[in-house]
Amino acid sequence: MKKISTCLITLSLATLITACATTKEAIPQVVETNPYINQYPTRDRVDYVLNCIAKHGGLTYISQYACGCKIDKIAEKLTFEEFEAATTFGYMRKTPGENGGAFRDPKQSKNLKKRLLEAETYAEKMCFVK
């Protein structure tokens, strides 16, 4: 009797292990296609969308959808840190005189401005923002 129960336990464990192994393979693995998309804090996304809506004639379903789409497309091209630095340089570069030069002149500022402009152009084309 002891030999039969040992065989049954061994057979049960083997079946369980085999079933788990095949079940694990059957479960599709979730692959994140773009890790940048979810790095943007909600507050900053909402702020961007509201400013975009204001620039495009006010709140309508179309402007809301297009502006929400636009920030998602920008997030595909830039990390949040790059986006934040580019917008900060953009705001600060408007400072007149020598004080603004610190934000206008560095190579990093020019590079980030160019990348943000490219990302916004891409987003406008993909999201049909007028």
C-alpha cells in the first residue's frame, strides 16, 4: 500500500509540474513596446492637454482627443526628463538679455528644443491636430 501511495504522489507531482510548465509557456508574455509612455506623471499630461486645448480653440471632443493623443505621441519620442528639460529651456529662453543666454545658448538647450519640435511635429501629424 505504501508503495502505491508513493507512486501516486510521484505521478501527481510529475503531472502537476508538467502542467505548470506547459501552462506557463501558454501564457503570452506582455512586452512593453515603449517604456517612455508611462513615465509621464498624470499632472503633467493633464497640464499639457489643457494648454493644447486652449491653443486649439477650446474644449471639444475633437480637440480633447487630439491633444491627448499628441502627448502620448510625444511620450513615444522623449523621456519625461527630456520633455521637462526641453519645456523648461523653452520657457526660460524667453528671458531677455544675458540672463536668458544661459538657457538659449548651450548645445543641450538647442538639441532638446530641436528634439521637442520634431516630437511635436510627429505628434501633430499622427493625431491630426490643426
